[in-house]
Amino acid sequence: MEKYFNKNFYNISSVKDEISKLLSKTNSSVYYMFKLENLRGIWIDIVGEKLCNLTYPEYIYKNTLCVYCKHSGLIQSLNFYKNEILKKIQNKMPELKIKDIYFSMKKK
């Protein structure tokens, strides 16, 4: 068992970082799916608890993050805060290179 232990892995965060490095070298679509899951994990830190329950980062396409909203009234309100949300994403996950956010209604 001792020979399989890697001393570079101290916690789950270091494992996620190592996986991210490996995926960035292989398949870009898998890499972005992995990064999107990481973004979903910190989404509550970016938008807050109330908005986290009403919104969901769905996908990234051409450096644009598509966020589904549960209510149509949220779309207009979130557009006012788009730059703030974008700056938080860029600060927390600059490797995603998100340049815009698109808010839409959740598909049924």
C-alpha cells in the first residue's frame, strides 16, 4: 500500500488540481466539464445562498457562461449584476476565461 501513496496529495483540493492539470493537456471538452463542476461547487460563494437556489450554471460556450434561472424576473435583475458576478468568477477561476454571462429560463 505504501508504494501507491503519493506524498504530493495532502487533501482533496490537491487531487482536484492534479486532475485539472492532466485534463487540460488531453481533451478540452472534458476539461471544461470538470471546471464547470468546480464552478458549480463554488457558485454559492459567487452569487449567495438565495440566488444559488434559483440559478444554475449550465454550460460554457465560446467563453460565455450560460446560467439557467428558475424565474423570468431573475434574468433582468441578474443582468444588472452581471459585471459583479463576472468579476467574481474571473477572480476565483481565471483559467475558465469567461468573458460574458448569458441568463435564460431553465428548460422544462
